[in-house]
Amino acid sequence: MGQTVLSYEQLATAAGTDLGYSEFRTVTQEQVNTFADATDDHQWIHTDPEKAKDGPFGGPIAHGYLSLSLQIAFWSELFDVTGVSTRVNYGLDKVRFPSPVPVGAKIRMKAQIAEVEEVKGGYQIAVDQVVEVEGAPKPAVVSRGIYRFYA
């Protein structure tokens, strides 16, 4: 499925729009290490592949917040709005990490616009977002993103 492109005016009636799936991306040890450096979270389950082999996940896993932050990269593949002057990532509601993302796994995001609300000068949309791990029975991240678009 390709990118969904709506005009600013179409946002008003966009609730229920299925945005489909992004492409799969492979999570690398380099990404995990860079994220660990940026957040000062060097827990061995993420950054020590040798030790992690004997850990609870059988190898290193991505930080939950790294998996969450990759939703930003998936957005450009799934959705765009024309006729806007400003776009704001307003926040998240109810974030959960049901299963880990092993280093080397492929992940993708599916999304659906759940709600649209008019706000001063624009629209706010709530988007149900699910990051899936290829071949895993449970998703890695389930969240509701809140985004604002101003004309």
C-alpha cells in the first residue's frame, strides 16, 4: 500500500482512514548502540551481544523507546497532508511494549486514524499505531499518536 495523502480540508472527515503498512526495516546493533549512547542506557541486554546470548531473550534486543521512536521513520512512508503550514507531534497516549525486538529483526508499522478533532487554528488527529516484528505473534509497540496540523 502506498502513502496516503490528504489535503488539509480532508482531515475533518479522516477518522477511520486505514493508513496501511510501512515497509519493513531491519533493526541493527549499530542503531541500538547509538540509541544507548544518546540515552545513556547501556544495559547489557541491548549492548552486549555475547552476554545477551545467555540472557532472557537469547540475544540483544532493541530498547523499547528505540522501537517507539522508529515510528517517526515509518510516518513518511504512510501519511502526508498537503496545504498545511505547520505539523506538530503533540504526544502519545497509552504506549505499551508487548514483546521485544531482537537485534536483526525486521519491523514495520500499521496505522489507522482513530479520531479527528478541530483545535484552534487546525486539526488534531489520534492515530492507532502498531509496530510489528516479522514472524512474531505479538506486536513490539502499541500506541496512540497525537498529531496536529495547522493551515
